[in-house]
Amino acid sequence: MAAYDGVFDGLGLRDWCDEGKEDAPMSMAQLLAQSGGGDAAAETNGLPFPSLDVLHEACGRIGQTRDLTAGIEQGFLSIRSELKFVLDPITQPLSWMLDGTLWVFQSAPWWVMIPVLLLITWFVSRSKSVTTFVALVLLFFGFIDHYEVAMQTLAIVFVCTGLSVLLGVPIGIGMSKSDTAQRTIVPILDLLQTLPTFVYLIPLIFLFSVTESKLYGIAIILYAIVPVIRLTDLGIRLVDKDVIEAANAFGLTAWQKLSRVELPLALPNIMAGVNQTIMMSLAMVVIASLVSAPGLGVLVLRGIRNLELGVGIVAGLGIVLLAVILDRVSKAALARVDTARKEH
């Protein structure tokens, strides 16, 4: 006798329940009990929790947990064609950008690419120590024959971080201007920030081919875009109200107020968000190697799969060094922004 038979009998639902009970598949608990030679109900002490499987034993019309997961899968597959039809043309430029940037970073000779990267570093940071450190790290990659895979990882981070900032800053501005928008978007950001990284890949694998760059590009952007949105919203909301009132008194339009007052004052927070977005992009690049993302993550995956300790450790060290140089450059840029703002 199932644990909750009396409940359904007392509610007068026995006939309704028995209509679907015949030939119903066994629950996982029943299968385990059968393989163990015992009764599923006898393995629990006292009254079991009224889960779907337990209630199904008493009432066959109640679905099992497997029905719930199968329903979610079937629901997604039923709209897969429509989603793919809509998302394919929208996301195709992402594949072109990733493939093009990867081609540039891989085809350019090292004696061209390294000076260009150092010039960009100097332009952004204006720091001799940071530029020197970046040079040493890039030369180290070349010395250990990891230059090409490091450039692949760097190319993906550049594209995904750039798009995250390009999309995230306007969203953050919109959130800062509307409490309704903030209340709507914050739960979505909470979901994106707490969802396990591997889960990002599951629906994308069903939508796109693993040979398409946009598969891992979308996953990286969704994972990395959250900090720049949050900190843009926070930075604009923290702008002193007296400054806003003064801008209104001078008759500035909404665009002038945003571009000349709010964004410059919020820039340190926005740059901090960009720094976090860069770090999260780099972290997700490693996970995305499971779905054909090139770079250092492939070597980490190879080290795990083939138990090649040295390969995995060296590639992991390379990822750490990339994270350090990106962090140092972005923080130097933030310090430069702070200094310029204080001078004005």
C-alpha cells in the first residue's frame, strides 16, 4: 500500500487516480527497491516526503519527476525551430566577429602582434611597469610555445568583452533611469549570475552546431555581461543629487545631462564593471572549450581528459597570467580615469 493512499481515498479521488495507474512506468524509487529485492516504502522511516514519485505511487494520474523533466525537454524542442529561425540571423555577426578576430590574432606575425598589443596597453594604462609586465608575459608565452593558443583566448576575450560592454552599458543606463526596468531586469541578472556555468551551454547546444563560434560566444557574453550592467546602474544612481539639480538648473537636456554629467561621474564604477566582465569572460572561455572554443582552455581540458598533469598545469598557469595582465591593464586604466576626473 502506498503511503498516501488514504489521503486520496479520503478526498474521494480514488476512481480518478486509478484511471491512470494501470501500466504506469515505475518510479526511480520502485526500480531501486526492485533491484535491491525490497519494498520502496519499507526503505523510508516514517512518512515519506510527498514528492511527485511518492504521490504517483498512490495516484497514477499524478506525473512522476521524469515526466516533469521530459516535459521541459519536449517544450524546448517544440519551439527549437522557431527560436533557431529568429536567433540565427541575429547572432550570425557574432560568429563572423569571433572568426575574423581569431584569424587576425593567429595570422599576424608575433613581431607585429606583440608590439601592437604593447601599444594598446600603453595607450590605455600609460604605465611603464604594466606595459613591461605585459611584454614579459607575451614573450613567456612564445618561449613555452603557447603563444598561438594564448592569442586565441585573448581574441575571444576581446570580442566578448567588447560586446558585453557595448550591450551592458546601455542596459545599465536604462535601469538607472527607470525603477520599473530595474525591478524587471535584476531578477534576470540574478539568474544569469547564479546559474552554473555548464548550464549556459545546454540550451545553446540544442540550438546551434558546435562548429559555430556563436555557440560559445553567446554563453560567454551571457555570463560576463552582468557586472557591467549592475555597476553602470549603480554608478549613475550614486551620482550626487545636488549635481543633477545644478545640471537641471542650467537647462541641460536629458542627453547632455547623461553624457556630460552622469557618465563622467559614474565612469569609475563602469570601469570596475568592465574589469569584472573581462575576468568573467576569461573564466567562461575555459568552460567553453567543451563546445569547441579554442585557446588555453583546450589544453586544460586535454590535461584533464588524458591525465596529462604538466599540460594542464602549464595551460592553467597561462590562464592565470592572462587574467593578471588583463586585470592590471584595466585597473591601471581605472586609476588613470580617477586621476583625470579629480584633476578636472
